Amino acid sequence: MQSLNTTLQPVKTVYDDTQSEQHAKPPSGSGSMGRFAVNLYNGTRSFVTSLSPNYLPDHLKTDNETPLSATTHYPVSGNRPATFTGSLFEGAGLACSLMSYWCPQVQIVADVAAKLCAGVRLADELRRTMAGNPATSELGHTKPKQHSPTGTGTNHLAHAAAAAVAVEALDRLAGTAAVPLPDARGGRNNPIPVGDSATLKKIGRDPKHPSNAFYIQTGNIDAKDNEAIGSKREPFSGSYDGMCRTIRNQKECLFKSLSGNVHNLHLSDAKINVREESAAVVACQMTGAARIENVAITRSQVATTGDTDFGQQRYAYAGVVTAHQNESPATRINGVNVTDCSVATTGNHSFVGIAGGHISGEVTGLKVLRSNVTSEGTSAYAGIGAGILDGQIRHLSAVDSQVVTEGSDAHAGIGAGLLDGQIRYLSAVDSQVVTEGIDADAGIGCGLANSPRAELSFITAIDSKVSTIGDSADAAIGAGQFDSFGQISDVTAYGSNVHASGVDSAAAVGSGYAAKGGQINNIKAINTTVIADGEESPAGIGAGLVFGESHLENITALNCEVRGNERDLTGIAYGELFSGSADENSTKTYNSMVYDQLQGRGIDQSQLNHLCETADSRFLANDCRVVNYAGFANEGCEPRSLPTSSVSPTPTSVAPIPFSTVPLASATASSLSSGAIAGIALGSLVGLGALGVAGYLGFRHYSNRHGNLLSETESVELNDHMDSQDP
């Protein structure tokens, strides 16, 4: 923690007798305990100051050298000596951090030590700040100052601040110790059964059903009267295994806040219509290491409202899986199937998607069938993957689904409305994206990408449609507007249609409007139509309008029709090249109508055999033949019987951890409960304290023989002082 004092001065060579005497004065005490306290105080102070690189024993000092004290001011850039307590907690925290490499749960105790250390430092800084800095003379010498008597409000305030931090730290440790033992009720090997709505209601509310326990669902549940599990203050951090059984008829999120994991669950017939910040079927909010895996959601509807409350802007997030997934490498949605669902937001600044309104983590293996995403309002972004994506989506498939926005600046996409992250391996079959407002871009990959790190790759669109109606609204199979230095690569459009009807609106396969310095590569359109018929509207295969330092190469069109507002605004590779570049040698046109002119001959079979090899092979063969993928809607888990062993079943969709990534002794660590490990670590902390005391005693013994901790005069004065205190 950086000092609150930004005007600290270097150590002065001028010694102030008044200040020294105040600091050297030991605390008062009586009897043997009092003597022990005073000796401990002086010994501790001497030990700490001896750690300074500028330390000299008293017997080696000359009269004009300043003894270092616990309150000596050091330069801002230097290290101030820490208190004995602070050093102890720092050492314990470091030891626990090292231990956490083998036992990750010990990191919690390291956090506790850090908080306690912060409390000690906070108290010290408050004392230092409230007392004021020593004044300096014109010559730079420290002036004497009057000290506040002991027991003033400054000390009380400092102690209160330290106590507050300590309470928070100990609360953290107590919560860790409360994690059920593996074989105890609610532990990993003895999960709590959930067979009805009454038991489901108890999770996180009943002491016998804590929010950090393991649960398995033993029967189908009607949750029409249930409230959401967990809260922002205390999220559900345990494990919920649905055993592929069903929870139906929800009226709100199953989990208000989730930091644990949910898997092997079927949710159906939810009807959630709220005027709240977040709404979703599975979790309103995902945070920490939250995971949702191997979950199926069917016949469910989610709706929420954004806009304003009493003049204050209120953002709204809505999703089928989650409303808001916080940024964390460990926060994941994996293997989720969504069928016959809808999610909608109304009002300005609302964000909506099937996976989530705002996705900042990772989404993998999302399959969406016959589902709709809609938004009404200004700056209301919508997508099958996410309204706003600044995380990653991989392997997203949408079949017979659509995304529609009605407001201005309301971008829409199958992958994301607004892209600030990465989308890889996206497929859209018989799906559409439509925007109706001004400056509302639309795309199969994303509506608008405006981040330097934005990336779209391996995008496949079959029999799909992208349409914009408002002015300055770009449309594309890829990115409607790619205002980025990132890249769009390996995009394949088959039998699809792109149409921008507003003024100054571009249409393309690749990017409608390519700005800045994006790289657009390996774009293929087969049997596809691209039209921009508003005034000053370009159209192209590759990009409609190219601007900045954008570059295009490896563009292929087969049996396509491309038509911009004018002949000069129509082309293969680009409709209009304002700036930037295109590699025309790698551009190939076969039997395609460009404005009103046929370009290119038919393609050879040898060339056709591998034309679509980067497309999704489930839907399109390498030679661009459409494949009927029958298994898309039938994938998912079936209800299982209860486990016969004592071990809770492993989620079927979770990939095993590679052996090389498992730290040594991880098996031993996982066999201990968090409470046991916390106890061991706390014992280690106490042991460190004992070692510190032993080290101090050894140091005192050494110093008494090679240079007294206290001068002879000070020792006599101290002994006289202690004798006078005895009854």
C-alpha cells in the first residue's frame, strides 16, 4: 500500500533529542508481565530497525548520527521499516502463496494475511497522516514538534480501521473453513439431493443447504414459485449436477449470482418478464470461476426493460443462458443447447443475446435452434452469441433463428451485436439478421467490430439473410462494419442474401464497411446475392467500402450477383476503394453478375473440390455440396440414475485436464477439505510467528554479546522505571 504521505523527507543527519526521547520511551507496565511487555517492545523495535540497510548498532554510532526509530521518515521511493506485526503477516502471506502452488486452497489464507497486513499498514498510515509530517527548516533540518499524548482519537481511529480490515479477513477465512468436508453432507462425495421445489428453495437460505455445497437433482422440479438462488453478496459457489433432469416454469433466474458450476441440467418452459437490470434462465450473473456446462434450455422466454429510472440511466442485460458474464479466464459456458426460445429487451442501452447480454469470458459449443433475439431502443445491441462480446466465442451454431433490432445505433449479429473480442467457428443455417434503425449495422459474424483486437474467422452462412433498412447501416456476412485493425478470415457464404437499402449503406460478403487497417482474407461466396440500392451505397464480395489501411486478398465469387447503387460502386474484392489495398491477383470470379455484366467463366471440378474446405463440414462439404446434418437437434444428455458409488459424477462435457498441467501433490490437495487446508495453513502461520519470536530472542542474545540493544544508561533508566512500577 503506497503511503498517504507524499512529502516524506530523506533521513536527516541532525538528531532531535526531544523527538528521540519521545520515541525511545517504553510503554508503562507493572510486575513481571509489565517488565516482559517493555522488554518485548524494545526488543521488537530494535529488531525491526536492525533490518534497515542504514542500521548501525548504538555502540558504533557517533554523537551526530541519528538512531533509526520506528517512526523515522524515509524517501518516497525507498522502503520504510515495517512494524513487527506487519512483517510477520507479510512473511506468512508469502509462505502461504508459495504453498498455494501445491495446495491452491491455501491461497485463501494468503489473502487473509494480506488483508491483516493491509490493516496494520492502514493503521500506521492513519497515525502518520493524522499526526502530521515533521516540519522542516529552511536548512532542511527537522524541527522539533509537540507530540500528541497517547490514547488520543488518532490511535482509536487507526485501531478501528485495522480492526475493520481484520474482521473482513477473518470472515473470509471463516467462510473457507465452512466448506463441507468431502465425505460430509454437502461435500464432494456426499452431495445433497434435490428432489422437489421445497428443497430447491432452501439452497443458500437454510443453514443445512449452504451456497457452497455439492447438490444433485433427483427428480423433475416445477419451480414456478421459486426465487433465484444466491445474491451478489453471496453467490452460489458450489456445484449443482442436474443429472439431466428438468426444472420447468421458472419466473426468474435459477441463480441470481453464480460463481460455482452448473451442469447436466434441462430447463424448460421458463417465462421470465421483469423490469430489472438482469434477466436469464440459468444465471443473472456469472462471476469468478463460474461454469455452465452440458445444459439444455427449451421453450423458454426472457424479457426485460432498460431505459431510465427517475431520470437515471439504467442498463439492462438479458440472455437465455446468462445476462452478464464477467471477465475471467475461468468463467465459461460450454456445451449448451437452446431450442425454441426467445429473449428480448425494451428501452435504450439494453443488451441481449442467447448466450448472454454481455459476454466477457468464454463460450464454447453453443447450439441454437428455432430461437429469436430482439431489441427495441437506441444503442440496444443484440446477437445469438451476445449483445456485447469482449470475450471469446468458439463453435457457435444457429439454425432457423433470427436477430432483429428496431432502434438507431442498434447493431445486430449472429455472433454478436458489438464485437470487442474473438469469434471463431460460427455457422448460420437458414437464419437471418435484420436491423431497422439509422446507423444500425448487421452481420452474420457481428454488426459492428470497433476494437483493435476484434477477430472473425471460420464463418459459414448457408441459406441465410442479412438486411438493413436505415441509413448509414452496413450489412454483411462477416461484419457489417469492421472498424478495427483486427482480421476477418475464412468466410464462406452459400445460397445467402445480403441487402442494404438505406442511403450511404454498404453491403458485402466479408465486411460492408472496412475501416482503419483490418485484414480481410480468404472470402468465398457461392450462389449468393449482395445488393446495396440506396444512394451512394457500394456492394462487393470482400468489402463494400474500403477505407484506411485495410487490405483484402484471396477473394472468390462463384455464381453470384453483386449490385451497388452505381456501376462504379460495384465489384468483386470491393465495391469502392477509397483508400487501402486489395490483391487483385488473388481475386477469382466465376460466372458471376457484377452490376449488369457477367464476369468469369465456369469453375473446373478440380478447383471446386476444395473450394469450401474451410466451411463447417457438418453443413457444407469440401466441394460446396449442402449436407443434411440430422443430429443437430438431438444432442444432449439423458436422465441418469443416482450414482451407486460415493463419488459425485463428473460432468460429461468437461475435458480431462492434461497430465502435464496437474501440479505435484494435487491429488493430495484435492483429498483435503478447504477447511482442513485452511487449518493447516493457519497453523503454519502460527508456526511462522513462533519462529519469528525465536529469531528475535536469538538476535537479542547475539546483540547483548556484540552490541547492547539499549545503551548502558538506557538500561539503567529502564530497570529503575520498571522497579518503580512494581506494587
